[in-house]
Amino acid sequence: MSFVLPILSAGCKILAMALFKTEKKAPKAGTAGKWDVVIGEDMCKACGFCMSVCPVPVFEYRTVTNKIGWFPMYVKHEENCIGCMLCYQICPDFCIDVAVRDEGRSTARVEQGHALN
Ligand code: SF4
Ligand code: SF4
């Protein structure tokens, strides 16, 4: 039985790594500077998932709270976005939208919430 615990422990570790991968992925060959990234900051619960999965520096935490009392994420460096959509897919509160920039006019939409500044 002594071999069961190490096997279970290794299994749990692999599962945790798959679910909460902390290392940054290498950016794919997307084109930066062509994407609008919008966060509904009033809905953000500051979980940090978007920042964790983003392969390039785009997100940062605000130093003031939103309406629900969290320090929300905001888009600090939109110009770095390569449109991989990982943040859009992982946000548990549907706060993020990413869309191709339409000649200077944003096509990204988030139904509720808005930037704080
Ligand atoms: S789509 Fe989201 S995760 Fe991907 S590069 Fe842009 S901001 Fe980062
Ligand atoms: S994943 Fe969504 S809820 Fe979490 S910090 Fe990012 S925007 Fe906020």
C-alpha cells in the first residue's frame, strides 16, 4: 500500500499543473496592435486568471476598488495583445471581450460594467 500514496500525490500534482498552469506560454505568431481588449471592471472579482494565462504583458490590477469591493483588472498595455482569446475563454465572470480593431473603432463589447477611469 505504501506505493499508492506517491502515485496519488503525483496524479494530483499533474492535475493541479494542468488546471493552474503558472508559467507563461510563449506568444503565438499573432499580430500585436490589432486587438481591442475590454474589461467590464465593475463585474471583475480580481481572480487574476486573465493575467495568468495571457502570454504577453497586457493586464494590471487597479489600486482602487470597484463597485463590488475588489481591486479589478484593467487593460494597461492593449498594444501587446496578440488576440489569442485565452483571457476571454477563462474569465469566470464573462468580464472580458476581445475583438479585431476596426480601423480605430472598437468592436469589443462587454454587456455590463465599464472602465473606472
Ligand atoms: S487575447 Fe487576452 S490573453 Fe490573449 S494576448 Fe490578448 S489580452 Fe492576452
Ligand atoms: S479573469 Fe475576469 S474576473 Fe478574473 S481578474 Fe480577469 S477580468 Fe477579473
